[in-house]
Amino acid sequence: MPLRGLITILFSPAETLDEVSSQARPWLLPLIACVLAAVLMNAMVIERIGMPTLIRNQLEESQMGQQLGPEGIQRVVDQAAESPFQKITSYVSAVVGVPGFLAGIAGIAYGLLMGLGARTKFPAVMAAWCWALWPVLLVKVVGSAVFLLLVHDYTGVDAQNLVMTSVGAFLSKDAFSPQVRALANGFDALGFWSIFLQTLGLQQLSEKVSLVQALGVSVVIYVSGVLIHMAWATVFG
């Protein structure tokens, strides 16, 4: 099952993971798909919204933007419009950042599983996370494409929440603090779906990982990510 697994994972995850478990590198196909999806996402957002508007929207909602003031924000926006650095950095971060992020998270998960007495290998854990991330990115790419086609005024648009699947996406920035919105973003339908796929993948791709071990590690890593986002929001707004 080569490319077909990228579609069947959406509807028959257990069967898909069972089939790929016999492959020598079960992580490779979804990893490539994740990188391509991230590049496509960045391309759509940058080309449709524009880097100056993206930077302006981000700064106007941050503590840094409050410190810079309108004139300072305008200077940063003008620099972004004249320089291709930000655009190039966005594409490079997708190509390099996605594999690095997945390898780092898989390494943490592998360490936790070993500490819990599970029997697995790093490639199996890496595959579980790659197969869990791919469907999430696919939904975000399709949802973002629809949003960008239907909406023409991108003033104030949060590029991180084009697909509104979390509670935080519906909270007013004026009524709720950045920390509360970051916490609410953790209540995300796609995030919970990813936890389910990670748990399933860890069990089916590993030699012996119990449901409690797999689910526990997935939830701990997910909650840790939410706490990191809250800390980031506290410092940078």
C-alpha cells in the first residue's frame, strides 16, 4: 500500500497502520506528505494574504506590537515587503522544521515509553507521530484553501486559526487574555483526533505498548504543548 495509505488513514486508521507496520520505513511516506502539506500551507497563506499583512496582523495582537506602536509596526511591515527573507524563512521552516519537530517529539515519546517499560523502537514511534500528523495537516490545508477562496479581506485574520476547530478560535481577543485563548486552543477537535491516532499507532506499530502507556504518553505530550503555548502567550502576548 504505497500512496493509498494517505487516504485510507482518514477512514480506516487501524487497517492502514496494520498494513504499514510491516514496511521497513513506515514513517517515510507520511513524513514526506507532512512536509509537502506544510510547504503548500505556507505558500497558500503567504501568496494569498501577503507577508506584510501577516506580519501586521501578528504584531497588532502582540505585546511587542504595543511596544512598537503604529509607526514601529509600519516600519517592520515595510521591511517585510521589501525583503524576501521572511518568505524564504517560512518555506525553509516547513522543510526543516517539520521533520525536526516530529523527530524531537518522537524522541521524547520514545523515552517516556521506555521509562514505562514498553517495548518499542524509535522508528515505530516516529511513524506513529507522522501518521497522526498527516491527516490533521490535510484537513487544515483543505479548510484553509476554502477559507482563502471565500474571504477577501484579511485584516486581523489569524493565520494560525484559518480552520476553526478549537474553542480558542471562537474567543474574542478583546474579552479574553492571551493565556486563556492559548488554553482554549488546547480544546481542539483536530488535536484530540491526533491523540487518538498517536495512541493507535503506538500500539499497532510497536512490539508491546499497552493502551494506558500509549494514551498516557500522547496526553502528557499534548498537555505539555498546551502549557508551552500558554507560557509563550504570557511572555509575548
